[in-house]
Amino acid sequence: MLELTNIMEVKMTEGSKKFLWGVVAGLAAAAFIKTDTFKKGAAKIIAGGLQLKDDAKEYFETIKEDAEDVKAENDAKAKA
């Protein structure tokens, strides 16, 4: 006669364990993404990234204008 404990015993391979941990992590991430905390945090990160992009664009535009001024001055000196 089979013992009940032998029937209930399940052997899991290392791959099965990793898969189950992946499922658990995925479910936890899906639940976390739906929270207001995550949404507010993501909005702040995106807003910060957009501000950084705008600041960098403004900075490089200033550098470009300065370089054009230097070139114009050098061209004027060369003609004189």
C-alpha cells in the first residue's frame, strides 16, 4: 500500500524552481506597477529626464552660439 506522503512528494528540478520564482517575481512586479507610489515615482523620473534633456539642449545651443561667435570673430580678423 502506498503511503500518502509518497504521493504528495513532488520533486522539482532546478529549472522548475527558477521558473516558479520568475512567476512569483512577475506577479509581484505586476502588482507593484499598479500602485500609486510606482506611478508617482515613474512620473517624477520621466519629468526629471525631460528636464535634463531640455537643460542639455539649452546648454549645447549656448556652446554652438559661442563657437559661431568665435568663428565670426576669427573670420573678421582674417579679412582685416
